[in-house]
Amino acid sequence: MSEKIVSLEDIVSLAKRRGFVFGSSEIYGGYAGVYDYGPYGVELANNLKNAWWKYMVQQRQDIVGLDSGIFMHPEIWKASGHVGGFSDPLAECNNCHTRIRADHTLEELGEQADEKMSTEQLNNLFDKHRTEIKCPNCGKKEFGEVKNFNLLVKSNLGNFSDDMDDNPVYLRGETCQGIYVNFPNVVDSSRVKVPFGIAQIGKAFRNEISPRQFIFRTREFEQMEMQYFTNPETELEEFEKLRQYRWNFYKTIGIREENMQWHKHENLVFYAKEAYDIEYKYPFGFKELEGVHARGDYDLGAHQKGSGKDLTYFDPTGNTRYLPHVIESSVGLNRMFLAVLSDAYTVETLANGESRTVLKLHPSLAPIKFAVSPLLRNKPELVAKAHEVYDMLSKNYMCEFDDNGNIGKRYRRQDEIGTPKCITIDFQTLEDGTVTVRDRDTTEQTRTKIENIAG
Ligand code: ATP
């Protein structure tokens, strides 16, 4: 069996054809930067969230969960620095007004344009390349100066005046602010002791100027974040543990290690102690999947100042009081989804020369665990038995009842959605209670007693 290199188009096409991911509002011509997750997509997304939650909360005595609101007091985003500084550097085409990310464009031209650069420095670099930078829309090379554009999405929640910009309330740009502001609530109401973490999964919104690469960069996305509060003295020690722990997570969900790498941030923002990204080798190259950062006391410090409330922690072990330092793990569910699909997508040429597309998902992530079929759909006794097996398995597993008469087609479909096992009920089943179990990866078929199907 040989394998072919996967392209982003292959993945987008399978995702749509098989009901994993749809473009938003398609019948209205589409809506940029938002995607909808179809019947198999929502299963895969839920399985990823469950795997993350189990690993980050259930299996950790020192981490608890949280679900904070999408809307929060607008002062939170001022205190955190987002109102003033959460921005992307953009340049606008003077001809057609298309805006581009100046930093991304410069990186594509081989320059190092990082987040620490001032607008003036970016403008100088941009000027150096001005004659090469073509508008992706109209093709003219007439960009204006680079300006910062804030990424926060505004709403008029609770605002009944006509002016939307009058005291805007923001849709959260990241989930972790909800964690920081609940730090004192969690300390006061649960038995946690520093070092401990708070984990949260939820939607976040950013006015990305150029949403692209399918679900990699979108305006509405879901984050899975864990903020770990440490004694300042052990911050970096805990950080190394968290880095290792997060790397190992991807192994537990079956991501191939050779497709992952660490990227160390060389130019750190002023408060950061260390910052690394886990990058995944997407079909468009190695790109940030997750950030693991040591953030010092910046976050609690900012909210202590912004709210005027004391957020220090009394540590009974050393009889000391301090502002905990934060280390964080932050990953986009959608980026993880795309990494998992890219890693699992396989096209094999079989010994007989035919090719098959198979999603070799880790079984725990597969949207459907068992496809159950009667050998013939016009034999009521086989159909009834197949329903019985379906009812038994579906109590514990996501199953699909598939009575498409053509077995070849059925297997092809189940391979493409990554179903680990296909169960067929035939005449022998009625006699001895055994079924045929066909394995997705080996394509081998074995006979198994019904009660042993789930192993
Ligand atoms: P990038 O540099 O790619 O814009 P970032 O460094 O701004 O990302 P963070 O603010 O650190 O990202 O967000 C943490 C995580 O949230 C990222 O590692 C990524 O997985 C996810 N994420 C951020 N922005 C988006 C987006 N627009 N679409 C999907 N996921 C995102």
C-alpha cells in the first residue's frame, strides 16, 4: 500500500462532501470567517473537547473547570490591554480599499515582522518592499501606510441608544479573561491551592482581516484554554512541566509526532517570561496550533489595577502573600480539528491497484464508532437483527445504521468518515449469534460473537 501527500483542497472537499464542515450561510452566498460543523463534524469536535477536558480537568487533581459568559464588563478588555493594544497591522489598497496584513505580507517576503515591532518599524520595512507588494484583489501596487486595526468585535448588548460605538460591549476575543476575573471566586469557593489551574472551553471572536486556510483562521472560533496559577518562584519549573504535558496530549489523540514541532518566541512581549508554540505541519506548512506561555503576574496584576480589588493569594505553606504568576495553554478547537483531519487523511493504493481514501482517526475521536448493517435490506429477519445490534451498541457508542445494499460503497463511505469497525449481520448471525467485523485500517474481516463486538 502506498500513500499520497494530502492537500488542503482534498481535506476541504472531504469535509464538505461527508458532512464535517460547511461554509456559513451558503444558500445566501456564504459568510466569510465563519464555518458550520455538520453531523460528523460536531461529533469529532465534541470528541476533541471531551479528550481535552478529560486530560486537562478530569485527570488532574489540581485543575478545575469554568464556563464564563461570552459578554463581560467592558472595563475588563481595557484593563487587559485589548482595547488599546489587541490589533493587527493593516495596509489598505488606495485603489480598491482591500486591506492586507502587513506583518504576514512582510513575512512572505522573507522579513521578520513580529508582534513586538512598532508601527513605525513596520512602516519602514513595508516601505522597503512597497514596489513589490501587489493587491491580492486588483493587482495594483498602491498601498497606503500601515495602521493598527483593533481585533475586538463590538456589540450593542444592553445599549439602547442609536450609536453602536457608544459604550460598546465586546464579544470576548479570548476565553482566558473570564478565567482571570473568576480567580478569587474559585479560590474562595473550592479547595484549590496554588499551584492550580482553571480550564475553560468556549467561543471567541476576532475581527480577522483575512480569515483563511479553511478553519485555521476564522472570525468566530472556539478556544480551549487552561490558566495555571503559580508561586512566582516556581513559574518556570511549572512551565516546563506544562510544556511536556501538552506535547504528550497530542500523542494521546494519535497525532504523529513527526508532524509537530516547538517554536520558541525569541522576541517576548515585555511581561512574558517564556513563550513557545506547538506548531503542526498543516498542508500549507508548519503553523501555530497551540500557545504555551509563561505570563508572569501580568494578568492578575492588570485586573487588580483595573478593578481595584486585591487579587493576591495567601499561601499557607510558606505563610506568604503574593500575586500568582500565570502559565497558560491555549489552543483553538478548530485548528486542532484541522490538524487531526490532516493527520488522519490517507489515500492508499491497494494491492489490486484500486485506491481508497481513509480517515485514520484515533478510535476515540472517530465520529461513528460502529456502522451496523444487514447483509441484505430486503430480508426482514436480517434487518430486525441489525436493529437489535444497533440498539445494543448505541447505548454506549455513537453508531450508524447503514443499510445501503452495496457493501463496497458502504465501506468506502465509512472509511472516509473514519469509522473503525463495520458490523454486518448475515444469515449465519441468525444461527450462531456471530457477525462480521471489518476493520478500517487493515480491511480484514473477522467473525465475532455479538456480545464481544465492543471488546
Ligand atoms: P495567530 O498568530 O495565528 O493569529 P495568536 O498568536 O494571536 O494566533 P493567541 O491569541 O495566542 O493566538 O490564541 C491562542 C490560540 O487560539 C492560538 O494558538 C490558536 O490555536 C487559536 N486562535 C487564535 N486566533 C484564531 C483564529 N482567528 N481562528 C482560529 N483559531 C485561532
